[in-house]
Amino acid sequence: MGRLNLLLDTHVFLWHILADERLGAKQAAMIFDADNTIYLSAVSIFEMSIKAGIGKLGLPKRYQNNLTLIYVDFNFRPLPISIAHANGAGFLVGNHRDPFDRLLAAQSIVEDMPIMTVDVKLRELGADVVW
């Protein structure tokens, strides 16, 4: 497949760190491929911190109060939220109301970077989905 810049959806990242079997061998191989550059969005950090803070997400102890350690531990690249991402998310066609998904889809589109997700709704928003 060659060198690939790849954005991970939040659930894919969680499956990766928790060695969840829902992350297939093909997807894991893409994440571990040293030729690929893997990005984790600030959107995912925000989503995980909110869900952990209200008790809807259990995180490994190391990350409970500092999710930024993820970037160090996994050598993922951070993808900040830009004005272009925020603008793009607001103007996406479709009635998908999850703001996290809308921002991730917009980042995928604006950055011209596929997103690894099982969520077909991101494809419906126009993102290039890899699974």
C-alpha cells in the first residue's frame, strides 16, 4: 500500500491500546507499519477526557490524568484542531449530530488524510474511510 498518513478514530485508538480483538489484524498491521505516519486528533483526546471524567470510559492508570502521554508512548503525531477543521465540521452536509465525529471527518477531509474507523457515518460525511 506504500507510505500512508492515517488518522485514527477514537474507538480505533482505544481498541489499539487495549488489544481489543475488534481491531483486526489488517488494521493493527497498518498502525504498526513504520512506513505509515499515525495521527491522533486533539478531538479524540477531548472526547476521551470528557468520557473518563464522567465515568463512561475507563483508561489505563498511566493516562488517567494526562492523555498527552499517549503521543510519547505510541509515537503518534498530534493533529490539532484548526479554524479550517472547525469551519469544515460546521458545513458538512448531513445530519450527523455527534460533534466529535463531525470534527474528525472534517479533519480527514481538510488534511486529505484517510481515517481508520468502523463508523460508516464518517464516510457519509465525506471522509475517506479505511478499514
